[in-house]
Amino acid sequence: MSLDDLLRHPALWRAREQGGSSSPAGLPTGYPELDRCLPGGGWPSRGLIEILTDRTGIGELTLLLPALARLCGTADAAAHRDAVGTSYGTLHDSHGWLAWISPPYSPYAPALAAGGIDVRRMLVARATPAEWAMEQALRSGACSAVLGWAACRDRQSLRRLQLAAEQACCFAVLFRALRAAHEASSAVLRIALEGSRDGLELRILKSRGGRTTSLRLAAIGSTASAPAH
């Protein structure tokens, strides 16, 4: 690969892009205070997002619901596609699958539907290893969003997920344990979550083109999952 080819590679991050207006428009999170902390004003348009938490049911799925609902809405998806350009790809396909790979609990359809999710487009898969199934879903080109729960114990599997998410232009979210915060990661965005009596505590540990920071989102609860029977 020549130097010119390397400099044009979409995965290359340049320091001069830090905090600048050159960041591609993101997918709005539904939480203005979080959007203000993220380059592009929302979830990254390309690449892997890591959510790190040791607990379930603290609001980790509710945090994603507005974005998932937006992907289910034809009008919203089309409007956002026009705003950011067609390079956003599969993410704006309002007919793609919403894939859930090895979730710890069965998604609770009534709560998801109430949150604006088209549950007919949900695809739940339980596979071992989960990171392999998540990579296949990303590379399929058939998904608008892929949520995965996987340990990713080696850097190679994590790097493969990041490359697949970068190429798919798909809303790709990987849930991992909080202890992974101390490990290196190729993800473009890493957020550590902790629940509190006042809401959800977020620590942005890494943000391509952005900065690390902390914030609290009040009154976020989770009703989107229920224990599997």
C-alpha cells in the first residue's frame, strides 16, 4: 500500500480533525447533553462503539433506544441520510435487520415497541463465539444495527469487529465488562456506564475526533429486557 493510499484510508485518524467541523454527522442519540459531547453531534457514523458495564438493567438499552427507533423510521432515516450524504450506507436503510447477538436476557418486545422499535425487524441470535456471529452480521450488509455481547478476549477479534463496522457503515455496539476499560481497543468510541440513584453515569473513555469527559443522564431506566425463561 502506498503512502497516498494509506492517507486516504477511512480508518485513519488525523490529529487536526480533533474537535473540528470535519467530523461526519452522527446519528442523534436522543439525549442532547450526550450529543454535545460527541463529534458529529451523535453516535459515530462509522466504526465500533463499546459500552462497558458490569451490570445489566441500569439503562444501557434505553440509552440506545432513540437511535434504534430513528433507524426504524423511514422519514427520519431519509432525512438524516440527506443531511450526512449517501456514504453512510446501510445505517440509513430503514428496512435492515436490528440484530441482537447473544444478549444476556431476551429482549422485551412490548417495551421495545413502545419505544418506537419495529420488533418485526429484530433478529436475535445466540452463538459461540459471539464476536464471530457479530462480525458475520456486520459483513452481511443486511443490518441497520448490530448489538453484540461478547468478551473479545484478544485484540485480533476486536480489531476484526472494528474493521467490519467501519466497512459496513452500520450502527454497531459491543457490550463488554467494565474491566475492559483498562485494555487497548480499536473501537472509535468507548463509554463506561454505571447506574446511580440519580440516573446513568457515563464516562467517555475514548472518542475519535473528540475528547474524554463524564456526564450524567437523569431518569434513564431500562425496561427493554427481561430475564430469559
